[in-house]
Amino acid sequence: MQQLISQLGIDWRLLLSQAVNFLLLLIILRIFVYKPLLKLMHDRQSRIDEGLVKAKEADERLHEVDIIGKGKIKDAEHQALNIIKITEKKAQALETELLTEVKRKEAEAMRDSEAALRAKEDDSRRAMEKEAANLVRQAIIKTVKLSPEQIDDTLIARAVEEVKQSK
């Protein structure tokens, strides 16, 4: 074995010193590089996991906010429909009130027109009665000028009858 090692050109002192150097380098690297690197990787993994948890929470909150927003939109639409219904009812009540007012004014105008028409009829009747009285007076004057034989009682009765019918 010794011969094999010497044929390979391996010096055991050099090999031992290199093994010690390697162990020292391994210990130094483990203490100053490997542990901080592991800690850094562990911290980074913790931050990534924390970020994922927060992203999941944010998604859940966003979903909740979306549900709340949709609910508020439905409530707002419901309130808008209620306002529209109330406005329509008020408009119908106002329309009914206005129609009633128009009908009342129309009836009042009809009464005024009827009263004016009656007044005109009364004025016309009075004017006709005056005209008839004048005609009868003129007829009597003419008949008085005539002789009494020419006056016929039936003519007088007919004239009086015509005056009555004209009223």
C-alpha cells in the first residue's frame, strides 16, 4: 500500500496538511458563509411565504369588497326604483289634482257662459217684449184709426196669442 501511494506520488504529510486546510476552510466557510447564506435564504423564504399569505388575504378582501360593492349597487338600484315609484305616484296625484282643477274651472266657465247666455236671452226677450208691445201699440193705434166695424175680436185675440207664444 505504501508502494502504491508512493508510485502515485502522494505525500502523506502533504495530503494531511491539505486535509487539515480543507477542514479549516470548510469550518470557516460554514461559519461565515453557509450559516448567513442559509439565514438569508430562510428570511427570503419567510418573506415570500408572508407575501403569499398577504396576497391571499388581499384577494379575499378584494372578493369581500366586491361582494359588498355589488350589494351596495343593488341597494342603490332598489332605492332608485323606490324613488322613481314615489315620483310616479306624486306625478299621478299631481295629474289628478290638475285634472280636477281643470274640470272645476271648466265647470265654472260653463256656469259663467250659461249665466251670460241666460242674461243675453233675458235681454233678448225683454227687447222682443218691448218690440212686441210697440207692435201691438202700433197695431192698436192703427185699429183705433179704423172704424170699429173693421176691428175684429179674433184679430186681437190672435195678436195677444202670438205675443204670449213669443215669450
